[in-house]
Amino acid sequence: MTESSPRLDADSPLRGARILVTGGAGFIGSHIVDCLAPHADVRVLDDCSTGDRDTVHEDATLTVGSVTDRGLVDELTETVDHVFHLAAIPSVPATLDAPTRTLDVNTTATAYLLERAADRDARLVFASSAAVYGRPSQLPIPESEPTTPRSPYGISKLAADQYVRAYGDWDDCDAVALRFFNVYGPGQVAGVIPTFLARARAGEPLVVHGDGNQTRDFVHVDDVVRALVAAATTTATGEAFNVGTGTATSVEELATLVSDLAPGSVPVVHDDPRPADVRESCADTTVARDELGFAAEVSLTDGLASLVGRTLAAD
Ligand code: NAD
């Protein structure tokens, strides 16, 4: 838990509820489990392929297995009120290596969970991604932006996101898709921020790919937990909402921020650009604010300062 960790409202319908969190041993999943487990009957389904069983809150029950195992999913959804579905093959490179399995895990398993949630009258909240937009034609990116993903990851998330939005038209199902932008925070192991922090910790230069002017919308995991909780209780179902801050930060600016916060001075150097890297990304947060009642609260400077305090100053 962090200083900004969200707390469940005293009258939250999630209190005392039966909740399944898939991917609950992962980075984001373990944070939503930390928020819910002291107050609800939380079960976690995770194959621990990228997640770590030791991060699962002691009050939650972990089942190690795959979301593609329908017998297990049947068992875990036998009695359930809410499903937070975060399990996925979570990176573009991993999905490029396994495009067919990507559909099984990221898309078909989502469709099956929707069937089960509909059978049980349970709410399902799905971890979608800004990757569904591919190369956006406008910034900030509204939810109405055409979706043109080019990677197996983005395509699999978009197909699942469409199932989530349309499912309520075919069956009695309350489901919401949240399109996370670049999430960061304690416990994250992959991504540009943990990489910069690890290098700063080792006193090594921070390597920026390309000119560093590529931008991202970095959103703190505590804000993502707030968005997940809001989505679990909103009346605006059958929708997808952006989860970002609405602020674009260049990778160069990020590297400078980390370098300035690190106790020792670390230089910022440049390397070859990454092929097929999205140039600019930033959420339009209007719809999430107006319809979901969600707005990010943690600034990148505060979020990074707290992370640097945890990971670097401890040395
Ligand atoms: P993560 O890798 O830490 O978490 C994913 C979890 O899913 C892991 O614990 C992994 O072991 C588990 N998993 C993978 N395949 C599984 C399977 N077949 N059955 C059961 N469990 C399985 O990643 P994260 O960053 O916490 O991402 C959580 C979700 O949010 C993912 O769906 C990801 O696509 C989505 N997302 C994340 C970001 C981000 O910036 N971190 C951005 C957009 C979307």
C-alpha cells in the first residue's frame, strides 16, 4: 500500500462481495486485491507466468491456473458477484511470439468469463488497453477514436473490448472495459519506469530509444485501482473508458525527472529508436470523468518521487 492507496467507501457494494480477480498476482492485479481483500471474499486466478504468488494479499485465496481452463473458471465463478479480469499475455513482444495463444488467453478467455458472469448476474470489469488505438489520428485520444491496432496484443485486446461492450446486447450482462494507458507504481517489473529506476539504482546511464520526443500518458496504479472500483459500481455499463491522466510526458522528460530525483547523478543517453514504437499517446479523460466519475489524482512528479524514495533512497 502507498500513501495514495485507495480505500473502499464504507458503503461500497464491493464490501462483503464475492470477487474473482484474474491476474491478481500481477502488478495491477495485486494492487486491486490489496484494496479489496480486507473487506471482501476475494479469490485470485493466476498462472503466475509473469505474476508472483508472494504478492497476493494473505486474505485472498490464490488458485494457480490458467484463465483458459474452463473447468477452473466454472469452479471459481460458481458463486461470484464481481469479476475483475486482468489476466493476459501483457506485452507486445510476448504476443508477437505467440499470436494464436494470445487470442486464446486475451480474447477467448474473456468471452468465456463474460458468459459465466452473465449466468451469475455478476459485473465484469475488463483490463483493456490504449493499444487498441494503434496509431491515433488525434491527441489527446478520445474513446471515439478509430481503433487500428497492429500487434497481436492490441488486436486481442480490441476483440475482447468489443465483446465486453456488446455483450449486454445479447445477454443480461453488466460489463465495462477500461483502456489503461501507461500504468506505473510499486511492484512493477517491466516497462520504461522500472528500467530507468533499475539503471539509476545501479548508477548506470538512462538509455532513451530514439530522440526521446515520443510521449506517453503515465498513470499511477493507485489511480487505476480507483478506476477499477468505479467501474465495478457504475451504471454506465457496456462502455469503454480511457484510464490515463490526460498529460503527455516525453520519454526524455521522464528520464530527466528520474535522473533529477536519483540520489546520485545519472546521465541520459540515446540509442536506436525501437521499430514500430507508437510516437504519441495521451488519453482524453473527459468521458471517464463525466460518465465514470473517475479522474486521476496522482501527478507523475509525486508518483515518481514516492517510487524513487522506495527503490533508490533505501540503498
Ligand atoms: P502483469 O504481467 O503484471 O499481470 C498479468 C497477470 O496475468 C500476471 O500475474 C500473469 O501471471 C497472469 N496471467 C498471464 N496469463 C495468464 C493465464 N493464461 N491465466 C491466468 N493468469 C495469467 O501485467 P499488468 O501490467 O499488471 O497488467 C494487467 C492487465 O492490464 C493486463 O491485462 C494488461 O494487458 C493490462 N494493461 C496493462 C497496462 C500497463 O501499463 N501495465 C496497460 C494497458 C493494459
